[in-house]
Amino acid sequence: MKFPILDMAQTGANIVMLRKAAGLSVHDLQMVFGFHSPQAIYKWQNGAALPTVDNLIVLSAVFGVPVDDILAIKTV
């Protein structure tokens, strides 16, 4: 039986691609979220961490795409 899992590296690549397509910098996203540093965003982009569900919803709204366009799911 195959199970879906999140591909953190590809999800990070999706965030980078969508951020650039929206014409936003990492600093811009930092301001949207009110983060004191951009570290969390860099971790998302590098696939070292995933955004929380509430942050995914904000990213979805900022990028104008469904959450499914941000998350990369593969089966193993």
C-alpha cells in the first residue's frame, strides 16, 4: 500500500517559485507574518521546516493560489 507524504524540499521550492512569481522578497513575507527575523521563511524555502496550517492559509492568500499549489505531496 502506498501512502502520501509531504515532500519538504519540493514544498520549499514551490514557496520560492510562488514568492518570486508574486514579486515578493523574503523581507516582504517577513513583514506579512510580523516575524522578527526571516529565519522561518528561509527554513520553509530550504525544506528544513514546513509552515504551520495557519501560515499555509496566509501564504495561500498572499500568493493567490490554493494550499495544494504550495504543498508537494508524493506517495511512497
